[in-house]
Amino acid sequence: MMGMRIWIAVVLVVCFGCGPEIFYETNTSTDFGKLKRTYAFLPRIDSSKNGLFENDIMDEKIQRLITEKLKARNYRIDIDKPELLVRFHLMVENKEDIINTPVYNYPYMPYGFGYRFPFPFYYYPGPIYLGNNNQRIAYQQGTLVIDLIERDSGKLIWRAWSVERLSDPVKYMKQLPEMISGMFAHYPITK
């Protein structure tokens, strides 16, 4: 029975522990209930795109998913006089994990020869620490940032970002709905 509980715990950690990390900040001086609930997207600032992960297809999908989340909260697009400006960007960074694994030797030592011990006996003194085996693993980390800016004052009123280890652009595209839903779960207005 105890073994089954351990396996269930391992499966839960593997299934739910590998998702994107989501963070958010809210400007506490902003009264979100008084907003007119109109918005428009700001154009992208950076012109350099990171090939596989930053492209027009990815941008359109992110913009569509943000629009769905804002429409669910009764926001509407107003290009002429929006109250909120929405800006998003994807940052891709090269990262490196360093794994230190201790290295041990498990020798057997001769116990002795002689009159009492005509042939060698061996004993085990325990492991002998030899040092560390350092392994460097390079990977890419992607951070999707969504900002909501009050147009009149120009101040940032809400920011959410999601950090995910990148391996495959197709897999990342499939995770975008989950990531953006998780980000907007922390938005102050639910409906």
C-alpha cells in the first residue's frame, strides 16, 4: 500500500511539476472596476526575431489568445481611443544547468597474509570520496510577458509572465493556451 502511494506521488510530480511557471504583478493603486474595458495592441518594439520561437505565426496566436481572455472579461477592442494598451513579447535566453555528481570509489583492501591468514582476506572500508563530476547542460528558456498599460497615464497596471524551458516550437505553441489561461487566472477582473 505504501509503495502505491509513492508511485502516485511520483506520477503527480511528473505530470504537474513540469508545467510553466507563472508570475504576475498588479498595480494596487489602480481601480480595475472603473476601467471602460477597451483595449488595443501595441506594435512589437523589437525587430529581431528568434527564428523558431518568435515569428509572425506565434505572434498572431498569442494575440488571439489574449483577445479571447479579454473578451471573456467583457473587454472590447477600440483602436481609436483604447483605455488599455496591451503589449506582449517573448524573450528567449540561453541558459545552462550545472549538475555536480559526487564520485566515489569502493575499494576492497587486503586484510593480511601470514601464519594465521595463509591466503589474502579482503575487507570493505567504505566509500572513498574522489571528487565531483561536473556536467553542463545547455538549454533555452522562454519567457512570455504580457503587459497592460493605462493609456492616459502611461503606467503599467498589470503584468504577467510565464517561464518555460524550450525544446520544441510545436510543443511550445501547444502550451500557449495553458500558459495564457494561467496568466489571466491572476487578472483582477474575472468577468
